[in-house]
Amino acid sequence: MVIDILAIGIAYLLGSVSFAYVVTLLVKQANIRKLGDGNPGAANVTRELGLPSGLTVLVLDAAKGA
């Protein structure tokens, strides 16, 4: 029971993380919501920071959904 509650809490917190924002902040020290089209997603990160950063965001967001 405690494990289930912990899993739900961790899943909720993980789901609230914007990996596009975190990756952009770490790589370029910028806010992705102010760059490009303003969409905090993998496509905008790819356009603004390059393919490796965009793929990182894509994989992290997909893992978050899994």
C-alpha cells in the first residue's frame, strides 16, 4: 500500500517536469518558452538547440508517458 502511494506520488511529480525547459536551461541557459515558436516541445528544442538536445527531450517525454 505504501509502495503504491509512493509510486503515484513519484509519477505525478515526474509528469509535471518539463524536460524541454530543463534541457534548454542546462544546454543554453535560456527559457525555451521564449525561443523559437515558444512551444516547449521536442521540435522547438531541435530547431533551437540541435538534434541531440531534441532527441533527449523526445526520449525523456516518451519515457514519462510510459
